[in-house]
Amino acid sequence: MNRRALLRSATALGAAGLATGVTAAPAAAAPAARTAPPPASGPRAPLRAHVVLFQGVEELDLAAPYEVLSASGHFTDRDVEVRYVALDGPRTITAAFGTRLRAEHRWAPEEADLLVVPGGGYARREDPGVWAEIRRGALPRALAAARRPGLTVAGLCTGVMLLSAAGVTRGRPCTTHHRAQPDLVEQGGVLKKARVVDDGDLVTAGGVTSGLDLALWLVRRELGVDAALGLESMLEYEARGTVWTAQALSDPS
């Protein structure tokens, strides 16, 4: 069976090509149940994704999910809206390797369906980066306050450590960059050795390039297998690694 056929046959099990379904570990907060949407009587609401920017964020961490999610609109009838947001409102940030980006939109997680948290700068303790944001405390507090029914919070690489500082990963299946995994476990996360870990309203991914796999998985979950496969063809990239899921997910396609 080729990879694409395998991906389709895995839909009912809630796993990508080589994904392995397992039962969920005990969690501090039960993951939001995902069921097939009711038949649409009109146009579906847009899928709204906000990608969080902060000083010292990693370029590839932020760019991969932004591009994949933005391009997903070419492969679905559903509108997809993707924004860069910053906690302190519209402003320019300087990323880890000096790239300057403008977050044009205000912090408004109540207006999002997906809130994507990149990482950056965890290997150094000084400013800027994840450690600086944890010490400052404002972004972890805002991430903790953002949680609500209907919002999926997704973290990749050491952005997951911002979610850990917010208390979001405690008692929950999750993963992060391999160098931060001991810290994640020490802070109460239930580490899963997978490229992407889907625990319902919390989705996490490993090191830097896993942002591609995280975004492709979110597209597959929210928009369907055909949209994810179309993106893979356009990007000339095949999703890699295991996707761990807490439960079977319905295919919306």
C-alpha cells in the first residue's frame, strides 16, 4: 500500500501515514471532543489561525506554519484567515537571526480557532527569546487566559515551553524540541516520543522543522485529507514522523 493510500486508510484512527493511535494518558484538563460537523446549511465560517510573534522568535518556527496554513486556502472551499499577532499589539519584532517582521494585528485569541505558538532562543538564557518571555511572564499569563472551548492551542519546538510556563501542558500528552524535553517533563508534561502530539485542544510538535508537520496535521484535521495532500504536492514535502493522537478524529472532508 503506498503512502497516500495509507494516509487515507488511517483517517478513522486519527493518525497520519505512520501514526500510531494509543489511549490518552490522564490529563489535568480533558481534551475537547472532536466530532464530525453537522451538515452545513450555508457557507462555513472561516478557519482563523493566529501565529504568535515575540522578540527572538525563531524564523522557521513562525514561517512554516504561517505559509502552510495560508496556502491551505487553495485546497479547500472553506476560507482560511491567518494572522501574525503580538501580545503588545501591532508592532515590529526582530526574530532570532535578525529578520524584522511586522505583527499587524492585535492580540485577540477569542477571535481565533487555532493559536500557534512558535519557539526561539531557548538555548540561551539572556534576552531575547522564550526564556525572556517566561521571565517577563506576560505572554504565559495571556496564553493561560486564552484557553476556551473551540480554541485549539498549538505549540512547536520550544514554543511548547511557553505553554508549559502557562500551565497548559501539565498532565497533558505533549512534546517539544529534544533539548527541552527534560524541562517539559520536570514541569509536569506527559512526554510522547512523536513528531506531533494531538491531545484535542492542545497540539504540540518537536524541533524546528516539525512546524511543517504540525501545520499539515492541523490542515488535515480541520480541512481534510485532500487539502493536506494538495499542500504536500505544492510544497514538495511529505509529512514525516509519527502523529500521536489521544482519540480517533473524524475526517471533515
